[in-house]
Amino acid sequence: MGLISGVLTLPLAPVRGVVWVADQLAQAADRELHDPSVIRARLAALNEEYEAGHLSTEAFEGEEQQLLDLLYGR
């Protein structure tokens, strides 16, 4: 970036910073959403809730299927 373009685009620096932060947050969320160890932990927690009687069979099966789809990329 040249000196002139740097000076002319200086007012956009806060916007570029916000866009960068938003992009970093989106990447982190995407990594966590598709991390197999996180999904397995969520499946284990879901199973514990079901066994404790906090979830109905329908709710358990629906959430379990969503997590399995994330885990196996369906």
C-alpha cells in the first residue's frame, strides 16, 4: 500500500478492524462447530441429560441426529 492510498483510506481503518474481528470470530465459531471432540462432548452431555430424564425421546433423537450430521458431515 502506497503512502497516498494509505492516507486516503485511513478513515476506513476502524471499519477494516471491525471486519477483521468479525472474520476471526466467524472462523473460531466454525472451527468449534465442526471440531469432532466438541461434538462428541456435546453428544455425551446430551446422553446424560436424556438418561437423567431431562429430555423427551423425540427431543433427544432430534438433537442427536443434528450432532451426528455435524460429526459425519452429512
